[in-house]
Amino acid sequence: MDAAGVPGDNANVHDDAELMRLASRGGEGAFRALVDRHGRYLTGVAFSLCGNAADAEDLVQETLVAALTSTFRGESKVRTWLVQIVVRRAALLRRSRKRQHGETLANAVGATPADDNRPRASGPTAASATDAKLDLARMLETLTPEHRQIIVLRELEGMSYDEMAAELGVPRGTVESRLHRARGMLKEKFKGYL
Amino acid sequence: MPCNRAAQIHAYHDGELAAPERAAVEAHVASCEPCAALLAELRSLSRLLAEAPLPAEAEASPMGRYYGAFHKAMGRQQRDVVRLTGWLTAAAAVVIAATLFRAAPPAPRDRPAGAAAADAALPIWQQVAVTPAAEQEGERANGELVVVAQWMADDLAVGGR
């Protein structure tokens, strides 16, 4: 669609919701402005969730396509909405990888199953944690995927327990226990910073 | 000694409590050292996470590729519209065809007088083959395959005599 055909389609619009509305109607300028504002943040979150750059970039691109082809209802900030899509897509990717991996293992004799729900092995040790320069991905890589999700949604996006329960499709009690556990692990790992 | 109100401290920190519960937790924290320490840790952890820089990979974001998502999404939307239009056209065609089929009167059987005698001389399968489609409508309604099968059986019986 021709961006010029959408009235008000320019990067000078300050409101994200308005940019999203214009972009969904074919405003390429509005879409680019949104990407400029949130593209790096989304990549950082996606990388922190999935742990590799190629998957993170795929996740962000898919998220942007999904955002343009669906309707933003304005129930949260645009950035939070986009992060929710990233979190959802990352979970789908993880499940599909796990399934593929399971199928591969079923065909391999004597292979050691890799548990995708474990924290990544490359995480900082407790001793090195205070020495390394901490970024978001370094902090979250010490957690399981479910705990990473909950920390992103609560600590970065400020979602309520009920909103997270709805987003993740789990009871509120599960949200609370995951959050407490995730915080407990982070406190233990990074106590030198607290 | 640990206190069993940790869940309430988390909920307080996350702004999940109503005013009376909030006041109760504040009063409790003022006199409970473990809960006060937990609340301080939670605040500190939240600050650490909020201030943590994005990983270096974020700086290398392929913005050009992200811009390309726009054309991908618009292409997908257009394909969806074309697909929907195709389905609606097909559905409309089916409805029109069904309506015309029900509304059409039976075709007149104005055949020449000698035609019946000539037909009698032909085997039944040839009669079916040369009969105009319009004249077969009545039989179709009764089940075309069943009728043709019956004719073939009759024809074979005649030929066998």
C-alpha cells in the first residue's frame, strides 16, 4: 500500500497507539517510526528470552508482521503489547524446537536428552556475577524459560498478576509462585549487586 | 527467623494489594526484620533489572529487515482479501446455481411421432446415449446411476434372449 495514501502518516506523531493505527492502515512511515522506537528494545528482550541473535531477529520480524495484521485494542502500551507477542512467539518457538528435538532423539540411539527447560549452561557463576558487566540477557540466562517470561512481563513491562495469568494461560497462583521463584534465583545469583 | 508473609511482601511490592492490606503490610514490615529485608531486596532487584542495559545484540538490530516486515504484512493482508473474495464468489455461484436449478421448469418433450418407434428398434444403452440431457432430468432426480444401471441390465437381458 502507498504510504502517501494514509493521512498523517509520518514519524512526527508522538503517540505510539496512533502510529500503530496508521501503520495498520498502510502507513509505512508510521511503521518505520515504531520500528525505530522499539526495534532495538524488542531485539534485546527477544535475545534475552531465546539466547541467540538469529532467533531473536526472526522473532522480532514475526512480531512486527503479526502486529500489523492484527488489531491493537489499546488495553496496554504498544511496547507492552509488542513484548507480549515476542514472549508468545518465543514460547511457540521453544515448543516447536523441543518437539523437533524430541523427534530427533527418538530416532537416535544412546543420545542424551537435552532439557530445554533448564537455564542455559553458559550463565555467569555466582563468583563471577559481581565482576561481569550485567546486561539483561546475562541476568535472565540464569533462569528457565518460564521464569524469564515472567520476569520480562512483570519487571520490564509492569504487568499485573491477572494480566500475566491471562497472557500465559496459567492460574494466578502459578504466576505468583513462578515470580517468587524467579526472584529468589536472581537474588541468590546477583546478591553482590543488591 | 523467616516470616511466613513473604507472598504478601511480593504482592505489596508489585502493587497488588488494596489499601487496607497495604496498610497492614506496612505496619508489619515496620516490626518484622526479615520482611523489611525482603522488601528492600525486591526493590533493589527490580531497580537492577529495570536499569540493566540491553544486550549488545540489540545494537546490531537489522532495522532494514524489520522495515521489510511492513511489505510482508501488507502482502499477507492482500492475499487474505483475495482468498476471502474467492470463497465468497464461489459461495455466491453455488447459491445462484441451486436457485436456478430449483426454479427451472421441466424441458418439453416435443419429439416427432416416429421417434418412439425408432427408439424401440435401438438397444436401451444407445437410447440413453442419444437422448438429450434435458430429457434425462426426470431420471436424474431419481438417481442417475441407478437408472443407467437398470437400463444396462435390461439391455443385457434383451441381448441374451
